[in-house]
Amino acid sequence: MKKTALFTTLIGMFLNAEVYVYGPGGPAPVLKELASMYEQKTGEKIIVTAGPANVWMDEAKAKADIIYSGNSAMMDTFISKFDGKISAEKIEVLNIREAGIIVRPNNPKKIKNFKDLLKKDVKIMIVNGAGQVGLYEDMALKHGKRENLVALRKHIKVFAQNSKLAVESWNNDPSIDALIIWKHWANTIGSEKAEFVKSGKGSVIYRASEIVIANDSPNAKQAQDFINFIKSDEAQKVWVEKGWIPAK
């Protein structure tokens, strides 16, 4: 009887394994909500730890079942930093997000697109880190117009190391007129403090979140089941609600 009880307990622990997920703050609101939905549907516990990589990297090296990123370059960096824990051929591409401009409520500077940042008297903040290294340069030079970057440079006054710090600066410094960042951060800041303006067809940049199961994960099947769920039609509704573009 004791052996049977022990076996049953072990099987129960296996079926209800905790899956540990680590990654940056950008996709976190989506993944955390989907993790909660998934747990309610299946009973499987998905624990999402998010933020700047230096905060969770050491723990993730020991515990991660899943690693996700804010763009491909970030995932490439993770591959090198995790020393064989994740493999490029196992990476799956999730949803993509649009870069644009966050402005103050009611858009007092009347910014309608990226070109307005080049000619208006605006104080601009950019994110020079995480998944946005060079994002503003890509937007300015998308069509090979050097003069766009020259003009933009004159207005960039604040350089945030990551999106979280950019949001904090936005909330604490009302003198900042515009923030070049991903669309979904406008949802995070809230309509009482931010509006999103599209950069325009000639300047829009997209990046994809990516995800991968750790090579040494003891819960690879459960991890894959969760990834399948976050790519499902049901999950796409959450991605869209949070400001991402649905995967087709």
C-alpha cells in the first residue's frame, strides 16, 4: 500500500509539474495572463519571471524550462549567455509588435507620425537597450535618408536602458513629449498618461517575441503544451488585447 501511495504521489507531482518561464518585461503581461488561463484550464502551474535579464539570469540558468525574448537579437544573446542551455534550432517565433510613438494625452504637440518628430520642437526619449538597440536608427534610416537621422538626433534628450526605466521616466518627467517604443507599452502606461501614434508606413518597424524550451528541462512536454497554448486561436485574443499583432 505504501509503495502504491508513493507511486501515485510521484505521478501526481509529474502531471502537475511547475514550469518555470523567464524573459523580458515586454511580452510579460501577455504571458502572465495566458499562464493564469492555462492553469485554470489544465491545473498545470506556469511561473513567469520577467524583467531585465540581469535580474533573473542566474536563477534561469538553474531552473528555466522556457526562455522567451522580446526580439530575435535578444534571443541570440541568450543563446550565448546560457552556455548550451538553449539551442537555436528549437526556437519558435511568437507574435510581432509594432514600434511607434507614445505621446501625452490629447497629443499637445500634434504629432501625427515619425516625420513630425524631425521637424517639431519636441523632447524625445528612446530606449537604448534590451530589445530596442538601434530601433530609432532603423526608423530614421529605413529608406536610406541620412538627413532623417541627423534631424532626429537633435531632439533625443533621454536615453533609457530598458522599457521599464523608460516608462518610469515618462511617468516622472512630464517635459518628455514623445517616446519611441513598442505599441503595447501605451497599454501598460495607461490612457490617462499616454496615447499611441503610428510611425507611418515609411518608418514602421516590427519585432517578434521568440520562445524556446531549455535543453535540460525536466518538464519539456508540459513546456511544449504551454507554448502550443500561447500560439492558439484562443490565446491570440489576449495578444491583440495587449497591443500585439495576431499570428496568422
